[in-house]
Amino acid sequence: MVDRIVGRPLPLPGLMLLERNPVEDGRGSLERLYCAEILTHLGVARPVTQINLTRTRHRGAVRGMHFQKPPHAEDKIVTCLRGSVFDVAVDLRHGSSTFLRWHGEVLSPEGQSSLLIPAGFAHGFQALCDDCELLYFHTAAHRSEAEGGVRPADPALSILWPLPISELSERDANHPLLSPDFSGVDA
């Protein structure tokens, strides 16, 4: 059997769960985390230009909700390598039929899946246990001048985090609340 990646659409258009099928034998397994050909077929046409690794020490900690503004907007593929996280994407795309709606998925190594987050979405996660590691594939390099963020506990989003938020960076805690006239971002 050949390993493969299958895309399963989620309730927000463009957001997709990438399910992996590892090849296993007595030695262990091989699991494909990235395949440009498959991702192009799934609608990700831009190449990966940056790969990041995050380590989160404590259960309940939240990182996010982050995005990059055009022209540096990016698609992301997020994979949990260690631990378990509640991974959340919020649709911020101007004119989207699912504008300001969020969707969350539990990611863990055992789940053998990744979240494909299109440009125009904010992204964040909560560690469900201590010592979590996430691997990110980005289609645009990070640019500090293009950074954007939404407060993880913004009442306009009403994200249902599974645990009380135990830690938040100063930056994430100080993202502005969404104003009533916020019309979104271009993807």
C-alpha cells in the first residue's frame, strides 16, 4: 500500500482536514506530511516557502489567533507532532458566506491528520496536554509588517476553547477586539 494524503472539506469553504495513510511494517512507519502534487490538486497552488516548529509547554496555553495581511497572506498546513491540541481557524475573508465563523479540530500524532488553513483565516490552538509540538508549512514567508491578530477570547467570535485559557502571550492578549465595522481581510 502506498501512503497518501486525502483532503476532507470542513464546514468553512477552503478549510480542509488532510488525512494521512501511513505505510507500516515491522520496522515502523512512513507518513507523508507534504506532497506538492496532491496539494495542487486540492487547490493549494503556491509552494511552501517557510516551515516552523512550535513547542508549547503547558496544558491550557493558547497561541493565536494569527494571520498575515495581503500581499503576504498565506496558506498553512498545521500538523501536531507531539501531544494534542485543539486547532482553530476563523474565516476573516471579506465577503465570505462564513465570515467570522470558526471551526476547531483536535490534532494529535495518533490522529494522522493536518489542518489546511487558507489565506484569509486567522489561526490558533490550545494545548490539551503538556509539551505539545506543531509543525507549520507556510506558502509565504513571515513579515512582521503584515502581521494581524484577533484576540482568542473575542466575544464576536465566541470560540469554545475546551479548557480555561491558562497562558497567553502579551501580544495575543492585546490583539484588538473586532469592531462592529470590521469587514474582513482580502485573501
